[in-house]
Amino acid sequence: QVQLVESGGGLVQPGGSLRLSCAASGSIFSMYVMGWSRQAPGKQREWVASITSGGSTEYTDSVKGRFTISRDNAKNTVYLQMNSLKPEDTAVYYCNMAGVWWGQGTLVTVSS
């Protein structure tokens, strides 16, 4: 059974930065695509970014150039570095492994 635990959310002012982390249990982390999604209040969950086992990355258009996804296979951890944050980035952010296992989410609030 895989468990994913996100951390690093919080309140930040517009233009600020946060780094989210997602730690995975088990020994299969390095084998799978890892991703981040988010769900804003009153909206559907949307995909944000993904990183393959080989390190290839993809981003939704709204975060390109501002967010960076990375992974450390030795630490079973995936990260989401978020820069130039905007109020519309406010959401609960979830990490997932292969779209199958999901964390409980961490809240990011961008507000002055």
C-alpha cells in the first residue's frame, strides 16, 4: 500500500513563493510518474504538473514558467516549487503516483 503525504502549504502574498513536498512510502516510487493537481474552492480538480521516472516534465499552461516539478528518488519525494504566485493559484494541492494513489492535500492560499 502506497501512502503519500504532502506538506509545505500555507498563506503567501501575491508574487511570493512556496515549495510543496510529497513524501511517498514503499519502494516503488522511482518507477512511476508523479503528479500534482489542485482543486480551488467551488471548482473541479485540475492537473498541474507531472514528472516521469526519467525526469521529463509537463505543465498546465497557467503555471508554465512559474512552477517547477522535481523529484528525488533517493528520498521518495516529489516537489513543486511555486514562484510568482497569484490569487488564482489558491487551492488544495494534491500529489499522486501514477494517478492511482493520492495524498490528502495541502492548502495554498495566495492573498494580501
